[in-house]
Amino acid sequence: MALLELSDLRTWFHTREGVVRAVDGVSLAIGAGEMLGVVGESGSGKSVTFYSLLGLVPSPPGRIESGRALFEGRDLLQMPPRELRNLRGRRIAMVFQDPMTALNPYMTVAAQVAEPLTVHEGLSGGAARVRVLEALRAVGIQDAERRMDLYPHAFSGGMRQRVMIAMALTTSPALLIADEPTTALDVTVQAQILDLIAGLQRDRGMAVALITHDLGVVARACDRVAVMYAGRVVESATTEALFDRPRHPYTEALMHSLPSTADAGAPLRAIPGMPPDLLGERTGCSFAPRCAHAADRCRTAACALVETVPGHATACIRAQAGEW
Ligand SMILES: Nc1ncnc2c1ncn2[C@@H]1O[C@H](COP(=O)(O)OP(=O)(O)OP(=O)(O)O)[C@@H](O)[C@H]1O
Ligand SMILES: [Mg+2]
């Protein structure tokens, strides 16, 4: 059984311009101990999906319209806010994109990393310090005993991200949600942070949802992948199967936009065409206007995510029909 099973989540924003269907029927699952990569271009609904699970979508204008999110057998979307807050940071932890803004500049690192322990386990003083030290060492912070009493500004970007991860780990969560944890960092540090997360996943049997717009990161670290486009998952598969044979034209286009090893360092090639409009009701496949394989019926037919091969699902009706 999956640790987290999300089905048909819809999170819409009710704005003056109309209803923005940011998340419009997302289904995905994460197994215990598994690392799931969630990829898709900017605005595809990756963050809003996971914010919805944790009750972090600003409301108004956001509203969870429908869906079910079973975590350890309970529906997160139906949970009273108090209970959800208690679960958050204890069983599910989240690491954000920008460690500079996520840490409080006026609190020492030790005090911040200790916070979840104080809130969830009632630990303070020496007992909390021991656990903080353990966590800081686990994420590779050298000389932690001395450095824990410094303020965040004394740490580099990569080290601050390590501090965020240490904070997330203190309560041994079953699921870590990492939202673009490496985008703000330079390439070498990115690789170190990814290796750190992958190592923790392996050693602690912790499940990870790794949100990224970088397929290279997915190839390197993830067991499975969910590809998002315009508020939906359009393809999901094991990483191996996805790279071996993508079964959605959007995934194929994403792969073509990756620089090959031959021109390493070259900028990403953008996918031609306009990003989708999320306002109002959509018919047919949202990717059809940019799709190299689209047929007329793609613009009108419903396109549900269907498993065409065991463990490999696609929302492309032409792939489902075996037409490409
Ligand atoms: N408060 C809000 N009001 C209106 N629309 C919103 C709000 N928050 C998010 N959205 C819209 O929801 C859509 C999905 O946003 P989301 O942040 O989930 O994208 P993302 O896939 O995480 O992108 P990125 O890779 O840039 O982080 C976007 O089109 C965004 O404009
Ligand atoms: Mg995001």
C-alpha cells in the first residue's frame, strides 16, 4: 500500500480575473521509502499540489475543490487544522526552495533546528541540544557543536539548505517534501544536497517527494516520476521506464529540451508554443496546441491518466491507442 495516495485533487484560485484551475485532477502515489520526482515547467501546479496536502494554500483565493489524500490511511484533506499542523513537521516535513527566506535570521541555528522537537516532542534544554547536534552531523555540517550557536548569516547557501534539511529530519518523518531544494544553489552544491537527500532516503527508509523542473535531477536521484502539465499528472512511471520510452508527448518534448552531453553547458531549449491558460474550464488535452503528435480529437476528447503498461500511466489518448 502507498504511504501517500492522492486522487483527483483540484485546487483552484478564485481571482478577479476568473477561476485559475492551478491543480485540476492530480492523482499520484508515493510508496514508503520511495523517492518520487515531480517534474513540470513553471506554473504546472507542483507546489500548489503539495501545499494543498499540508493546508498551506492561502484561502482565499485558494480553495480545495475536491480530492482525497490518504496518508498512513487518513485523508489529509479532511483532517482538522490542528491535527494537520501536528502531523506537519512530525510525520511529513517540507524543505523549501530558498533557505535564505525560510530561516529566521534572528534565531540561532540550534534554536531553529530544535523547534520541531520542542513543539512535537516537548523536548528542551540539553535533551534537545543532543538531538540537534545529531541532526546537524547527519546532514554533514562540520564542527556542528560550535557552529550550532551561530546565526544563519554565518552559513553559506548550501549550508543553510543543510540546516533546513536537519530541521526537517529531527522528528524522523515518514515523508519529506522537497520543493526545488537546489535551485538557489550553484551546480556543485546542488549535487551535494541531492546526494545528501538520496542518502537520507536510503539510510532512513524515508519517502521523498522531490519537486523539480530538472529532468537531470530526476534521472540522478528518483525511483519514480510524475510529470505534470497544466495542473495534471500527464505521465507517471519508474524513472527507468520513463527515460527508456516516454509515453506522453510533453515528456518527450521535455527530454528534447535537455542539453545532450555533447553540448553540456548549453542552455535548455524551450518547448515551442504558449504555456497553457489555466483560467476556466478546459476541454481536451491542454498540451495539444504545442504537441508534435496531436490529432484533431486531442483538442476535444477527455484525457484521463491510464496505465497502458503495468506501472506506466499516460494521459495521451494517442499513446493509449498505441498510435505512437
Ligand atoms: N495565490 C494565488 N492566486 C492565484 N493564482 C495562484 C496563486 N498561487 C498560485 N497560483 C497559480 O497556480 C499555478 C500553479 O502554481 P505552482 O506554484 O504550483 O507552480 P509550480 O509548478 O510549482 O511552478 P514553479 O516551477 O515556478 O515553482 C500558477 O499558474 C500560479 O499562477
Ligand atoms: Mg513551485
